[in-house]
Amino acid sequence: MLNQGNPILISKFVLWIVAIVAVTLLLRRRKVTSQVRLALLIGGTLLFGVVYGLLAKGGLNPNPVFWVRNLLTTLLVEHQLQVPIVAVLAILLLAVFISNKSICGWGCQLGLLQDLLYRIPLPKWKPPFWLSNSVRVIAFVALIAGLVLSGLDWIGLIDPFQLFSFNLTLGIGLFSAAVLMASLFIYRPWCRFLCPFGLVGWLVEQVSLFRPRINRAECTECQLCVKACPGQAMADFYADKKTHADCFACGACIEACPRDEALGWHAKA
């Protein structure tokens, strides 16, 4: 299932870490502008998706979802605990703890492609978080139930990540097309409605160190940050809610803020 010495897997994992560190530094310095964001989305999609898809053709082109699925499969079906899978998943979740969902925002090939498609100027729909997260919880429960009852991993039947491995069945092709089409109108529909890593990561990011943080003494309450956020996260941050919707570290809120001191990508003081 997992070749620990696979140089392609190792190199991609290292580049993930580099991407997380680089974007966190850029966010800290307020350097993630619309132009930078677009360049990173295009570059990340090409590198993590197309290039690694070609390098790993017929093999493993890992993504964050892979580690959750395989941990559940080894535990619930094979009744084993593979340390490499646990270790990598722990590191990815540690990255979420340190800098919100930077791994999803800037390392996941499907997330990058969805985000890129959302930039196309078309009418947008922002589904309420209670709806998207409820569907995601149901999908996660269905994944566990399928593995426990019949060893069935439903994601494997429609896995949109196979787009990048050039391994398409009719079901995968149709579902992937639906995800990409929906991405034109909804911000990251796979991530917010169905992704198992997205759900686990969402739990971890509630206590993340670096995230958008408002300096109320400097904030003019213009709410431009809330309007710029493609999801619901910034509205929750602005309202000081105890739990917030998924934040994919896109930096749009920070760019929109007219006062450098009012909003930034900071650790809690």
C-alpha cells in the first residue's frame, strides 16, 4: 500500500512543508496579493497536480485525503496500525495546528484546482456552514460505516484525485466533472462538503496558532475582510465565535483590510 522509500512521495511531502512555511511567511508579511494568489494557485496546481501526476503515473500521487482514508482502512478493515501513515497524518495535522489549513489551501492539488476555478468571474453561492459541515459529517460517517460493514471505501469509487493520476473510470470522471463544475460557483465544494481530511482538519484548526486575528483597537468595522472571504470563516472570526468555518489561508481578508495594523496572520497574543 505504501512504499516508505518512494522518492516521489518523499519529495512531494517535503515540498508540502516548504509551501506551508513559505505561505505562512507571506501571510505574516501581508504579501499574498490577488496576483500572488493567482500565481501560487496556477503554480501549485501544475506542480502538485500535473507534474506529480505524470511522475507518479500508475503509482501513488499522495494528497491529504489519502492519509485519512488509508489510516481508516488499515484500522477498520485490516486491523493494523501502520506507523508511517499515522506519522505523516500527524505531521499534516500539526501543520494545520500551526497555520490553519495551509496544507489544504496551498498543497492539496484538488483544493488548488477548485480554488483556481472559483476565481473565474461568475455568480457565486456561499452555502451556510451548518449545511456544508452537516453533509461532510454524514459523508465521514458513511466512510467509516462502509469500511466497518463491508470494507467499502466509497471515496475510491468516485475519487476526484484520480484526475491527476490520469486514472479515470466513468464514475470518477462524472463525479470529478461535477466537482469542477460546482467549483465555478461554490468555493471548494469537495473540501467543504465531502473531504474527510477537511473535517478532521476543521476540528484541529479551531485551536490553530496562526490565523486571521483582528486588532479591535485599530479595526474601523468596515467589514471589507468579511466581504472578501470566499467562505464564512472571516465572518465567524469577526463575530468572535468560539468555532469558525473552514479557513484555507487564502489571505483575501488580509489583502482587503485597509489598515495594516487592524488584521494580520498572527499567533494569539
